[in-house]
Amino acid sequence: MRVPLGWLRDYIDITIPVGELVDRLTLAGLEVSSVNVYGLPVPAGVRVKAEDAGPVWATDKVVIGKVLEVQQHPNADRLTLATVDYGAAEPKTVVTGAPNIRVGDRGQTVVVALSGSVLFDGHAEQKTLRELKPSKIRGVPSDAMVCSAYELGISDEHEGIILLDEPLAPGTPAAQVLGEIVIDIDVLPNMARCLSMIGMAREVAALMGQALRLPPTVPAGKGPRAAGRVEVAIADPKLCARYAAGMIEGVRIGPSPGVMQRRLNYAGMRPINNIVDIANYVMLEWGQPLHTFDYDRLRERAAGRTPVITVRPARPGEKLKTLDGIERTLKPEHLVIADLAGPVAIAGVMGGAETEVTPSTSNILLESANFDFLSIRRTMKELSLPSEASVRFSKGIHPEIVRSAAGRAQLLMEQYAAGTSSPDLVDVYPAPLPPQQIALRLDRVKRLLGMDVSADQAAGILKSLEFKVESGSPGVLQVTVPPHRLDIQAGAEDLIEELGRIIGYDRLPATLLADSLPEQREDRELTIEEHVRDALVSMGLQEVMTYALTEPVAEAPLGMDSVPYVEILNPISSEMRVMRHSVLASMLRIASANLRHTDTLELFEIGTIYQPVAGEKLPLEPRRLGLVLTGRRGSEFWADPQDGPVPAYDFFDAKGILDGLWQALHLSDVTYEPGTATWLHPARRAHLKCGSDVIGAIGELHPKATAAFDLGERVVLAGELDLQKIFALVPNRFDFQPVPRFPPALRDIAVIVAEDVPAARVEQEMRAAGAPLLADMRLFDLYRGESISVGTKSLAYALTYQAADRTLVDKEVDRAHKKIEDRLKHVLKARIRGQDS
């Protein structure tokens, strides 16, 4: 909401500096997003954005002038010479190419800029401030100019100079007439009442303790009565609470007064003609949108009979050509204004072209109505027709404002369009809203604000906001809410918020809790989850966070769409209509998108999935961990082998990351066994077990799923790891082992076992046989080849023997090593390479 302070002063005396006013408004919940200063020095305490800074009109150099004579330029057909009285002893002749001042003109009031003025250059491609200097224009000396709105920084309008219609003395500083300060306020939904000048004036009056001056709203009303000349019907009072229609006859269409045009410009609206401008002016003033119809066109559509205006939902297939020239097909959810021949306007959004006011219009039907804000909001969004009117309707307006706004518009049309208003309105108001009454307890005020507020102070603040206040029982005020305050809905709490706003949030005391803080309790699962994140990030993975909303087809390539979903009743899009079953599907979509820009991804996500439970309202929401690796194992390095590319990620990369995670969580019994996950490659998959619990799966993504997600690369992943099960297995405490004081003894062993014997089983037997001296083992070679039997494999390990209390001698190491060999031969039927079989 752009608020010109010159306009605001019509309703309230502003007695504090502009900088202080800006601060007070912001602290009262009306955040000032920017301040624009036109022609005046920037007030102290006000910050103006560099891109919004305009010229300052020096009072002795940018002044009001009166055109005495206009002659043709002797050397240019498109230029004229205007002789202007600007308050000095002698007039000045300036060269101008403005199309709205012609040879033979005289008497126009203009703005004259003298040499030394700093203005926007009207001939530059971008806004550039330049000092006006004497020059010759096509041979004629000129040391001044008559100004356009663009050059003064008022608007972007280049065509024509400013012509004022006020009787102003030549030499009057232009800043006194045209100078303005406009504050731009971000009006939140709960402050929608401030989308009007009077609404803003109410706030300023309360903040400064000033009296509000309301403009007159009663027209002369010397025309025939509207009753009998138009009829109004409302089909559904829930969609239209009130509709008032008034008549203005004999209007003359023309430009609106200069003051009104300037105020509309400063408020961000383009002047059009006096009738349209008055409707917009009253909307900005009162916050009540209006619409004007050509009454004679309505009579023609009614075949000369009395027009009947009906507010109703559109009928399927009805069409209306709106003011923007587009023919629109309407739906039953669109509220329309219709006569007997069909729709003439989309209620609260845009009028119809057939009944619009034109230069030939002489009789006007004025609409002032109140529509359901949800209906207007839906229609505005669906038709992509935002406007100042629809924005106000969509935030809610009280029906009581209808008559005041209609009367104000009729009065202005009498003054500025030479119209004659009807003395009445055809006002249909089926269900007037009763006034809202609230009991305000002062002890409740202290409890919420933390400070004492006396009954007189509270009553004074509320009365300044136009609440009606009466004394009730001791310590209680009976408050009646004014009609324009639709935001007062939570009862006493909303009233207390008003007291806090006007007193000033910065003045509320800081109060400590009158109690000790509760004992801090650790969230064990959250702590472990953060530890998981830290561990994975330290291993080079990047965390992603994806939407929990999806669609079944997105998870179909993983086969996770076969069970029921938790469905969204009001989805924001068709792609987000159910709650996901898997974190992997979302991650793979992210991977597909990012592989267009990179060739390597290492991702993980910790997220919630949703599993509906039969007979229960709420689903289960377990936490899951997913890992996705694709692309090259590392970036190119000068020492890489020259005969091939850097290897791609494979199963063992993912396994190594998980092993690092188990080590960070101190889980020692996680094993990998042949898996059955259908979304993994049949020959390259495993499931993970911790003890007897299956906690997830690991492997290479199934080729069909790889194609479905358009990945085009081998993708290795670990998925749907059950974090709840993992959390339950993480030990609360673990022992630290001291750094060994004595040196280790190293031995290698190569063991030949059957192909179906997993390495984990070999390691299990070696660990059992080598305890307690076997401190560590590391697999460093896997061999299948001609030197061993078909159906077998050779596993080579580096074994570390070490004791905590002594240096081991060779005999001790030999005995332990022999014990391992014997156990492998006996239990696994293994052969030790290098020994006779």
C-alpha cells in the first residue's frame, strides 16, 4: 500500500517527523518497506533506496509558471517557443517539443526549471540525473525548460509536459505543489483494514493521539430516486452479503482534477478519466472497491425495461468479454453480476466491456457491494486477474462500508463530473452482521503484556481505534468492535494485541520466567541422527532434502507403489498428492536432474516415510536413510594409470561407506548377506543384518529402474535403512582401547575355500581361533584362476598379532598362527596356499 503523506494529511494532522512516523508504523505491525521522496529533501531519519532516489527541486529554480504565448520555432517544425511568466521581472522564452502545448496556446499553468536545476534527462536511455545548463536548440538560445513528469521524477510518463489546473501564482516553488513523500507499506493479511487511506489514518491517529477527520459522504442527491429505475437481487447471501446501487445522471466524461490525478499516480494507479478515477480514488480512500456501469447500455440490454441486477454464480458455458478485451468462458464457481441478458461483470474482479463507461456515457449506475473473499480469491487466481479491487475483496471487507463509499463516490461525481445523484441507494442487505462485543479483563492484559495497563489507558487506546468502550464489572471493560475490524476474531487476545501495538512493542518490559527452567533432557535419537550426518559428510557425501509429497508413478520403478498411500485431500499439484513410501525415489530424481551438470554424485538423505495403518487415523512415520553413489570414484589425478579412466563407483564403495558408518556408531555385528530387494540388480545386491534384524539393503540399482529414472550410469545405493532399528542397537556407552605400548607381529595367510563361503565366515573363524593375540586382520587379495581348483577362491589376509602387556616372541606368534590354520582346515575344509595339500 503506497501512502502519500500529503493525501494522508486530509484526515489526520501529522505532528511528528517522518522518520519517527516510519518507525512507529513498523513497530505497530505496519512494516514500511520503502520511502519515496518526490522533489523534496530526504527527511532526517529516513533511508531511501539508491534506485528510488530522485531529484530535489530547488525552490528558486523549479517553480510554477504561466504560459503567456506559444510561437512556432523558426528552424524546427516539431518545436515551439513558449513564453512563460515564472514570477521574475521579465518572462522567459523556452524551447519545447511537448505535444500537449501548441502554437497559439496561452494561460496554461506549467512547471519551469531554470538553469542549474538537477533533473532526469528525458533523452537518456536510462534514468540519469543531469544539471540543466544554457544551450542553443536549433539556433535558439534556451536556459530553462518546461517539465514533464518524467524529468521531475514523478512518473515514467514522457509524453507531454505537466499542465496544472489549479490557480497558482507564477514563481511558487513546485515542491510546495507537487512535492510528496510516499511510504510503501507491506500490509499483512491481519492488517487488511489498512489497505485504504482512512484505514491508515485511523492507525496514525491512534499512534499519535490525534483526532480523525472523515471526508463527507452525503451527496446533494437532487436527481430522481434510484428505486424503481433499477432492481437488485442476491441469489446467495453467503457469496454476496450486500449490494447497493446508485444513479448519477448527466455526467460529463473528462479528465479528473490535477490533485486527484497526482494522488492516484503517487499511490501507484494510472489516471484515466474523471469517472474511473473517482471510483479508484474512493477505493483507495475507503478500501471499498466500486464499479460503474453505463446505465443506458443496461437499459438497451433490458429492451427498455427496468434493468434487474442479479448477483449469482455463473451458469456453465456462459461467456463474458471483459474490459481487457478477452472473451472468457465462465464456470459455476465464478460469481458474476448479471442482468436479464446475461453476465455484465465478474464480481469483484473485472467488469464487462459491453457496459463499460465510455466518453459518450451520460448516465451511470454505481455499484458498491460486498462479496465473499474466498470466492473472489479463487476466481482471481484461476483467471489470473489480480487487481487493486480483487486484492482488497480477497482479504475481506465489512459490508458496513458499502454505503459510505457509494455516497462519497456520488458526491465526487457531482463535484467533478457535473452529475446529478439519486437521493437513495437500492440497497440489498439480507443478513446484517451484528456488532461483536467482547469482555476485556485488565488482569488478563497484564498477564499477556507483562505490564499494568489502567482501565482509562486501555479505554483511551481502544476508543482512538474507534472501538466503543463501556465500564463493566470492576476490572472489566465491555468493548464493541467497529464494523471495519474483521480481524478481531479471537476475543480478548486480539484486543490485548491492539493495546500492545499502540503502546509500542519496544516499550513492553522484558520479564523473566517466574520459575526454574525444566531439566534439560537429551533426545537420544536426534543426537544419533546428527552423528550419522556428521559421519557421512566426513566421508565426502552431500546431504539432500527432498519433498515428502510425491505421486505413486514416481515410486513405481522401485516397486514401492503396491501398498496404499496416505493421500492428500487438497494437493497443491498432481505430482504431490500422496505421502512417500521411500526416500530413494526422491533421491534418484534429484540425481537424474543433477547428472545433467556433473558426472559424479555422492548423496545421502535422512527423511520420513509414511505407512498407513488399517483402522488408524494417523500413519506410521519411520525415519529412513538412503545413499546414492554414481559416476567416477574420484577426480582425475596426474598419477592415475594412463591406460584407462578413473574407475566408477561400485558395490564395495557403498559397503566401505557403510562400514565407516558402523564404526562411527560402534556397531560391531553388522553383516552382509545375499538379498532379495527387487529394485536392486539380481546379481549385485545384499541385505544388511545387525544381529537378527534386517536393517536395509545395498547393491547396484536394477537396470530397468536406472532407465526409468533416466540415469544412464551405473548407480550404487544403500536404501531404506531403518534408523529406528539402528538407533536401538547403538550402545549407550563404549570402551576406549589404550594405544598399544608393545610392537605388533605381522603375518600373511592365503586360504583357499569353496566359492560359496563368504569372506565374513572366514574372518569369523580366524578371529575365534586367534583370540586373544589376533588384534587385526585385513583382506588384501582375492584370486580365482588356473592355479587353484574350479569352484574355489583364494583369500589373502594380513594378520596383526599383538599383546597389551609384552612383546610377543616368535614361538607365541607361530602357535597362534598355526591354530588359525588348523581351524580353517577343520571347520571350512580350507587349504592354505604355499603348504602341501
